Amino acid sequence: MINYILIFFSALIIVIVSTPFAKRAALRFGFIDHPSERRVHTSPLPRLGGVAIYLGCIVALLLSDRFYMSQLVSIMIGATIVSFLGIWDDYKTLKPLIKLGGQTLAGLILIYSGIKVNFLPYESLNIIATLLWVIIITNALNLLDNMDGLSGGVATIACIFYFLISVMTGQYLVASLAAALLGACLGFLYYNFNPASIFMGDSGSLFIGFLLATIGIKLRFLSNVAFVTWMVPVVVLGLPLFDTTLVVISRLRRGLNPLTTPGKDHVSHRLVNMGATQREAVLILYLVCCCFGLTAMFLMHASIFEGYLIGTLLFIMALYAICRLEKVMFQEKS
């Protein structure tokens, strides 16, 4: 436990100390997020906070002395690739295919080192599922970064539950990854919670999404069958997955390209449309994340019947919420 505490506080302190330097670098080199119709902030803000998150997390992980080095190196290389592409995209917008290619390469590096999904009957299916999971979660956290403190806070809560689950199941590697990312995200929230003084940018949200996807793949539950426990990381990250699904369905319904069309149609924006302030909307979504995390911890020990009953109920509730939020959004606009 001492090692986890060291990793956590190392990441936390490094991010708190380095974020002001990232802010000054962003202002100097032009990494500025200007207000626009699709933004909720009203004044220009630097968006290079992801560099501080990356630095804090990576340095903290290097302090651990019990890692499987091949897997640690693979994770760091993959995370560096997606974070570098995020920095590039923050400075000069990249084509979606370039970002997708980088995320695919990062996923293949994980697979090469043995970090992959293993519960499907064919190896080809496991590889495909791993790549899809990495790409979807990486981009889901990127899409969720649309309001002060939202993506960082959701990642913080997800890391808390990942850490608790991994400690309870004796998974040192996963617990260390979760502790490092938890400290980094919590340290950044000091500057990013409403009203934010700096944004993490794509360099941060893509990096966080990639690590959360990796942690989800690494989780193992020897006391239960994989036919049930595959749902645990999916439910822990239920909010980013729900928000991405909502946005994709909404934009397709309106005849828009869901991958290239930005807009204020995320769940956070819709809560504001319903009368919540930005801070209230973010806090509501934090509470939703906690509910997802508690449900995931129940699924760790659920029987097949209990697991799929819970999964079915969550699916029905998600469909209802999508219908309700779509209706509210367009009523507010009409």
C-alpha cells in the first residue's frame, strides 16, 4: 500500500507544480482555446494541461519497482503516441484518419506486449475487440471534455473504482496505473474545475482515455466467469460510453457526421438546457459516475443471471435517457 500512496502523491504533486508551467508554455506557443458557438467558455484559455497530466502520470509510474517492464514500456509508448497526436491536434487540427491511425498503432503495441481482451472464443475476435475498445474509450474521454472539470473528474472517479477493484483482487499493475492516473487527474482538477484556468486539450483527454482503456483490459476476476465480468470496465466507464452513444445517435438523426461535427449536444450541455448551471451539471454527472462504479463492483461477484439482469436494466435505462434527453434538447431549441 505504501507504494500506491507514493505513486498517487507523486503524480498529484508533479501535476500541481507543472500545470502553471504548461499554462505559460501554452500562452507563449499559441495553444489557446478561443470562444466559439460550440464552446461554453467566454474567454480565451490555454489548453496544454494534458502535458502536465502526462508528465505526472509517467514519472509516478517510473517510481514503481515491481512492474512487468515489457508491459510498462508498451503502455508508455502507446500513451505517448496518442498524447503527442493530441498536442499536434491542439496546435494544428489533424485529420480524423491520422488520429485514428495513431490510436490503432497504440492499440497494436498493447496487443504485441500481451495486453488484450481474452474472453472471446477466437484470437482474431479478441484482437478486434481490443482495438475497438481502445479506440472507443480513447475518443469517448476526448468527446466528454466539453465542460470545466468534466473529463478530468469522470476519469478521477473511474480511477477510484479501478483502484478499489484491483486492490481487492490483488492486481498490482492495474492498481499502480489507477493510482498514478488518479493523482494526475485530481491534481489537474485543482486548475480545471469550474471556473477553469486551463484546459487539458486533446493531449490530456486522449492520454487519459487510452490509459483508462488499458486498465480496463488488464482487469482480471479469477473468482468469477469472464462471461459476466467483461461488463465491469464497461460499466465503470458507463458515462463516457453513454455520452458518445447519445452524440452519435443525435447527430445521425439530424443528418450530421458524428465524427467530424462538433456541437453543444453532449449530455452536459443538455443538463444545462434543462436549467442546471455548468457546475451543477458536472456534479450531477459525477454522481452518475459513482452509481456506475458501485454497480460495477456488484458485478464483480454477480451470477450470470444477476449480471445480465443488471446489464439489461442499464441498457433499458440508457435508451430511455437518450430518448428523454433528445426530446428535452429539441423542445428547448424550438
